[in-house]
Amino acid sequence: MPALAQVEPGMEIRTILVSGSSEQSLPADRVQISVQVKSVRDDLADAQSTSKTVFGAIVEKLGEFGIKSEKIELRDHELGKEYQDNRDGERIQKGFYSTRDFKIELDDASLLEAVYTELAQSADVQVNSTSFTRKDEIEVRKELRKSALAAAREKAIAMAEVYGQKVGKPLKISEGNGFPYNPYSNSTRNTFSADGGDSTRGRVSLTAQVEVVFELLD
């Protein structure tokens, strides 16, 4: 460790390495939905026009829910030939496709059920994934990190006392498994809960993990 390079020859620093963690599960207050509109038609222009119409209708309907257009991000638009395999395994052209991939961000998690219902109205629409987050995630992580560091020190003290030793100053602090600090590297888990009888109301589990090297004293 860099700290050891400052030690006078003949002197030895004894250390103790411990880990600490802290976790909290909270209701989600922000939702991101990844959606694809795919229209397959005999004519390319028709496929493109249909996917555009379906996408526009979704944006309009979500606007009635109070979801602003800037919360609906069009990420990709592709055009091409659509193929399928016949009974003989031969690949034949079925028509042309037009896909529009977009993301919907909800600042109100209670709207999720209504949005799901609306997206299910069209056979051309497919929901690819749904993720839950917290608007105050950075602030929550800061508090979790403090708790994890406190837990690490408490563990070090308890372990040192078994051998009649004391814990000195921290010589090295890292987040996770010894990697440098990254504010977005901590564990996040998305789950569903039945709070209020609503199975679509998600929860976010945030975890902070740290490793600390303390000086070990007599």
C-alpha cells in the first residue's frame, strides 16, 4: 500500500482489513419502459407509415396521462425486409418492416398500470423491459455509504478486541471489492411488491459496500 512506503526502515505497520455493507429497499418513484413498435406490411412505405402512426398515437395518448413528449425518447428507427422460414426450412420474404424503438420515462410510478394497458392495445407494440429507480438515489447512496463505513469500523473494533488489540486510523478505503469509488457502481435491484394491492408498483433495493484497512494497535 502507498502508506507503507512512508514507514521508516525496521518499523512495521500491522493492519486489519474489513468490509462493511448497508442496504435499503424503497418504493420506486421513477420508471423507465423500453418499447418497440414493429409494423410488417407488403409495401415498405406502408410499413413505415403504420409504425409512424402507431408511435404518434402512443405519444398523444400518453400526453392525456400528463406524460410530456420530452419524456418519450425515440432511440432508433429501422427499415428492412421481413423474412420467415417455410416448412422446408427455406427463407422467404414475408414483406417489409419498420421498427421504432423508444423509451418512456414516468416520474409517477402510479401511472405504470395505465401505460401498460395503453401499450397493450396495439398488436404492433412490444414492451421489452421495465426498470425502477429513485429520484433521490444519489442522496440515499451517500447515507448508505456512511452506514457501511460505520459498520466496517464496528466490525474491525469487535474483531481486534478478541485479541486484545485496538483499531487505529484508516489506511485505505475503497468501495465495492477494492475498486476505486464510482457513484454508480453500487448494487441496485428492481423488484415488484404488492403494496396497496398494486402488483406493478416497483421497489428499488440500493446497496453500498466498502472495504477499509485500519491500523492495528496494541
